[in-house]
Amino acid sequence: MAVADAVRAVSRATVTATRASQGLPALPEAQIAVLYTLRSSPSLTPAELAQRLALARPTISNLLRDLEAAGLVTRARSAVDGRSVTLTITEQARVLQDAFQRGRGEVVTSAWAALDDGDRTALAAATPSLRRLADRLHDSIPLRGDGS
């Protein structure tokens, strides 16, 4: 579908331009999702994280291994249940996320300014419809209680 392809192209171009402008590492999308989830909900267990992201536990384990090795996530024994661990992002991860947010705003603002008035008007008019489309897509995601 043309709309889906265009949205994906804008998203990829935004990420690529932002990484380049800020000198950021090219983390896989799944790792980025883990970091954002842990920032908004600190101290999740790996099982809770798997459930939130609708990913299998072995996938989460692999992602966490790589993020720990990169110094972006730490594990600590749970204060509630000493048999489990909780996950927290590091200050390094926060700095990367903040740089990405700033950079994304800058590259999108610059690209937006380079568009002609007709394109800006058309995109602004399409924004509410794109948000409703995103909401419908989000609502169509089945909730899975098995953590996979």
C-alpha cells in the first residue's frame, strides 16, 4: 500500500538522518524499543518486558545480553523477589535517547522548512487521519498473556 510505504520511508529516513546528524550508533529497532520501554517503566523484570513488547523470552534475553554488553542496560536483584532481576537503563542510554530526540526534532524541522507551502499544507491536513490510522493499528494488536 502506498501510504504504508511512504510512512515507512519517512520513518527510516528520519532515523537515518538523525543518527547521522548526532553521530549516534545504529541500534536495531528492537533494542530501541527495549530502551524506551524501560525508560518509561523502570524496574521491569525480563518477563514483564517480554509481555509489554509482545516478544518471546529468548528474544528478550538476547536483546538484554547485547544491551548490557553495550553498557545501556543493567540488571539488579529484585527487592521484592530475590530470585528475579529488574532492569534499568543506564545514564549512557539516557544520553543517547535524549540526543536522538533533539536530533530528530532538528532534522524534521529542517526538512519541513525545505518543503513548499503546498506540501506542508497537505501534510498538516493528513496528520489527524494518520493519527487515527496509527490508533486503529495499535488497537488491532492482540494482547498476549503468555509473554511471547
